[in-house]
Amino acid sequence: MGPQEKMDSESASLEQRFAEAQARISELQSALENREAGEQRAKRTSELNLEKAQSAQRDCEAFSYAIGHDLKQPLRSILTNAQLLERRHSDIGQVKEFASYIVDGANEINLLVDSLVRYFRAGSSLRRSELSLKLPLDLATYKVQSLLKESGASLTIHDLPTANIDEGQFTAVFEQLLTNAMRYRKEGQVPEVHVSAEEDSAEWIVSVADNGQGIEAQYHDQVFEPLKRLHSKQYPGVGLGLSICRKIVGAHGGKIWVESDGEHGSEFKFTVPM
């Protein structure tokens, strides 16, 4: 190969390599532009989801306010007039009897309205901070002091972790679980409640175990559904307590469930991200 042919060959090779380099640069630029566009779309989607969540929260708060205010006003009127009727005509047997039915019914609806308001507001708070789960548990224990004394229950608390939570809402979770542990105790048996936590990968598993009546396997999911009650009206409540717990735990990125064989107590567990 002569000098000219050699130069032509090297020139063609350089041109080919340059063209390949340009094509590669073009591919990289295109990939970068696609990535940036994808990040922009993801950012916009995240912003839209946040806006939707905030809008849903505002709607929920407005709805819960309407329930709490607009429904309770006529209830107060019914209750007040029924009580007046009951007092003024207490000497007339049937009037007193029927008035007492109205009062009892109004009180039940009032309790349901209060519970619905708590249900719709559960999990909506953004007031979170890093604190020990022992703090909301201590507050919950204080709130159920009368039930602890009345039942004679023993409460054992093991080391609990620190997590990013809403203190008030987790106080409600512990209060509900402690109340259930003592409320649904076995007849003639002193309640024993154990609260503990264990580390599992990137989350904590918190346990509230008791020696009560237990829950059969077929009802393990049902107990967390709104307005589902497994027991008769001999126990107070409207069937929203565990549903509220599920909303609060879920809003913090966790889940809640129950383990029980239906005879030897129940162990409620929920997760909290580290």
C-alpha cells in the first residue's frame, strides 16, 4: 500500500471513529434528556399526588367537621327534649319508658358520630417527630388507669424503640389495644398484658399481647374493618377502634394484624419504619 493509500485509509478510519463517537455522544445526550424528562415527570407526578393527598385530607377534615357539627346539633336537641320529657312526665310510665329509649338511642348515635370523626381524622396529622414509643404508651397507660384498677390487670413493658411518629395518634393506638386487652378478658381471670418490640430488617415490630378471650382465625381480618363488632352490646363501643388503629399505622408506613388461636389470648402486632 502506497503512502497516499495509507493516508486515505487512516483518514477513513478516523472519520469512522469520529462518526461513531458522535453517534455515541448523541445517544448519551438523548439518554440524558430522557432521564431528565423522566425525572421531571416523576417530580410532577409526585407533586400532583401530594396535591391530591392534601386535597383529600382537606375534604376529609371538612367532612369530619360537618359530621361533628351538623349532625350533633340536632342530636343535642333530640337528647335535651327527650330528657325534659322524661323528667316532667316521670309519673306516666309509658312516657318515661319511651323517653328513655329516645335518650339511649341519641346517646348511641352521639357516640357513633364521635367515633366517625376520629376515624376520618385518623392518620391525617403531619406533626411527627423522633421519639420513643414509650412516651405514647405511658400516656395511654395513664388514660386507662381506671380500667387497669378495675380489672386488676398487670402490665409488663419491655424496651421500646425510637421512631418518627405522631405522639397523639400512637397514644390512641396503644390506648385502644390496652383497652381491648382488658375489656375482652376471660371471666374470673386477671388480665396480663405484655408490650414489647423487636427489630426486623428496616422496621420495628411492636407487640401487645394478652391472656384474654382470643380471636378465632376467621375473624382476624374482620376485626379491623369499620363498624364490625364480634361481640354483643354488653361491651361498649361502635366497632371503629381497630379500624382507627389500622389507619394510623398505615399512614406511618406500617401495617397491623392479630395473631390468636381463639382460646389463649391475642397478640396484636404493628410495624413502624426505622
